[in-house]
Amino acid sequence: MTSAPTSAPRNSTASSVQDAGHVDVLIVGAGVSGIGAAHHLQEHFPDRTFVLLDAQEARGGTWWTHRYPGVRSDSDLFTYGYRFKPWRGPSIAAGGEILEYLDEVIEEDGLEPHIRYRHRVTSASWSGEERRWTVEVTRTDTDERLRLTTDFLWMCQGYYNHEQPYQPRWEGMDRFRGTVVHPQDWPEDLDYTGKRVVVIGSGSTASTLIPAIAQKAAHVTMLQRSPSYYFAPPVTHELAVQLRALDIPEDWIHEIMRRQYMSQFNWLARASLETPEEVHTFLMDSLRPLLPEDFDIEKHLTPRYRPWQQRIAITPDGDFFAALREGKASIVTDTIEAFTETGIRVSSGEEIEADVVVTATGFNLSAFGDVAFTVDGEAVDFTDRITWRGVMISGVPNMAYMFGYFRHSWTLRVDLVADLVMRILERMQDRGDTVVVPTLRPEDADMEIRPWSDPENFNSGYVLRSQHVLFKQGDREPWTHMLEHEEEQELLPKADLDDGSLVYR
């Protein structure tokens, strides 16, 4: 059995690279994906050594880095929570509650000794001769450089750049006398009490942030170029209330509620594709009772795309619309012409006065944390590679990655992918193989190579902006991804690991 990595000597210098040992499996990321991967790995292979590396100061990924007011899940926690760990709180939870849930998993699984925080992975090099990865890491607190080796690399770092959010530049921003802030870089000392705030954007972040700051701000204006779809479910599902009143065990409630929410969102996915007009009508009708009188729902809340072609923003108990009804917030649907000294001028000629502008404009996708990959000395250009079931990459040995769902809860796919990776590792162990490489078969020679995301299926701005830096997919199994959960929960557990698309050595 291999030895666990040890900490680098404190007297190392930034120019030297310290040997940090070898592990059987190296997991990059200690957020929802990495913690879930570690649980499944430890459960199936208790004798294998592993570590989790994370560049942040603590666990949680997005729930650690996102600290803007009101930050919360936009998925129900019965499906965003793990299959193996019952969720005992309300259906929609604040960021702090989710961190507490992850802390419980870390404690119950004894994962803390395996996690290395402030460890940023900079490169990963595969040696076919040695049949292992060499991973170089920089300690963000000391600038020490470390080198680890591993037999299997599992990328669970998330899908966007935590350090560089998407921040458009508009004419006149430099002359604006107020404060401009992006939610991803929210200052702890930002005081918006009694101030006029403009939030640029119309997605989940904007609709979460606005009701949270509207109670203290003088007024909050959502400035959107085009509307998003919204849904206003209760914070706590009525069924969960009924089940708890019957004193049903929490693990039963967790499973019942997971199935309830999965059924609901599976229906929504099917109906949005097959009968989008009916879903549109359903969503619009559900919002009308929550809106102020004489509100222009056609102008401000009717998107240009079909339902679920982008993610539906969740506003629990309709708190966003309550802020509109109370006059604490309003919506302007227009395009920005320029910033002024005291606000923003839009194309209609109106000037929206502001003391604080929040650019809730989204994020930038990142391919595998922007880590530099090489295979036997050759740099890996992921834009030339093809996904294998949204789990591995063609021509890249002994590397899996974790990518959840956009429209369903992210974590539903974490459990499914972990199951599949465990099957692959078990298959290798049973047959004495040490290497597995996704490889195109002769029958795939005529396969159409398609973009990472089909705009007809999902066309959010952060996806379309990033197509050029991401890998591709094919026109047939197993070279496709971004399927719906209803399909994958049947497909992935039955995936044929000996159909020739995985080459073992």
C-alpha cells in the first residue's frame, strides 16, 4: 500500500519543489463534488490512500467563496444534498447551512486529515512509463511548491473561475462616483444602508441578492437587458411538513422528498421540451398573484427563450416579488448606454441614480481549473478532446472529472458519477489493470464532433461565452453529455465498461 503525502518542510523556498509523497487517488477540490467523491471512494476502497487539494482557505467551494447577502441554494436541498446523507432542514437553505451540512459529512467520514487547503494545483503530467500522474502544487499561504504523484486523478474543482468573475466594461464606469462590486468579490465592509442600489442582471444571483439588501437600502433597482424565468416555491415543502408531523424517520423523509423533487423536475424537463408553451403559461400564471398591480409582466418577466433553455431562478416564498410589491425594489428592462457620475443612463434616455452598482453578470467557465495537463510530454489541448459520458476525456489516462447538472441539482450527478468511477476502479482492480484511457473506436471514425453545449438545448451566457475553451462531444453514446437526470439515472448505472471505448492496460 502506498504512503500518504507528508507536508513540505517549512524551510523550503519558492524556487524549489518539495516531494509531498504519493497517493492512490488525488481529488482536486473540496467542495460539494470533491467531498462527495471522497465519501464514495472511502466507502468502496477503504484501503486506498487519497487526499483532497483545494486552493481556498476552507471547504465548500462556491459556498465558501460566495458571501454576498442572502446567498442560498437555488435547488432544493433534498436533491442538492447527497444520497447518503439525509437533509434535515428546509427545502431551500442559506449558504451557511449548506457549509454546516458539508462539515457534518467531513466529520462523519473522517475526511479532515485528508484535506489540504491553500493548495493550488498548477500542472498535471501523465507518464505512461511510470503509469502515474505527477501533480505540481503551490501553497497559496507560503508560495512553497510541492510535487505529488498519484495513480488516479479526480478533478472535482467545479466549473468556473473563482478569482475572475465575468465583469463587462461599460462606457463611463471610470467616472462613476459610487461603488461598483461583483457578487463574487463582495466586500465584507460594504455598507448599503439607506443607499440607492442598482443590480445589473436578472438571474439567480440578482433575485437572491435584491430581497436580502432591500430591507436596508433606500431602494434597489434590477436593471436587466432581458428577463429570466422565475419560480416561487415555499421554503419548506408542505409534504416535508406533513411527514415530520407524523414523526417519520429523517432518512425516510429524505428519500421521499428526493423522489418528490426528482419527479417534479423530471416532468419540468420533459414538458419544457415537448410543450414549452404550456410550461410558459404555468410559470407566468404562478407569478401573477405575487406581483404589484399594473405590473408589466410581458415586458419585465417574459424571456426570449423557451423554459429551461436557461436555468429557472428560484425565489423561495416569492421574496423577490414581495420586495417589488412593497416598493422596496423595481425592475428596469433596457440596455446600458453609459455610466454617469451619479448612476447609469439606459437606451431610453432615463438615468437610474445609484450609490452602489452590483454587477450580477455571472462568471467565466474554467476547463479543469486551468491546470496545465500533459500526457507523455505532450500538452493536452482540451478543445481537441471529446468527453466520455461527461466523466472522462478522450486520450487522457486515469483521469475522471465531476460535473453536475445545470437544470437539476448539481449533486444528483455527483452520486451517479461517483458510482460509475467506482465501477471503473473495481473493474481495473479485478482484472489487474493499472491504466484506463477513453479511446475512439473504429466505428466512431465518422462521428460528428459537436460543441460542448448545444445552444438549442442550453444557452446561458456563461456557457456560450466559454464554448471556445471547453472540450467537445460526439453525436452518439458514449461520447455525449449534458443529458437530463431522468435519462442518466437509467443510463449511467448500466454503462458498458467493455464496449471498446475504454482501453485498459
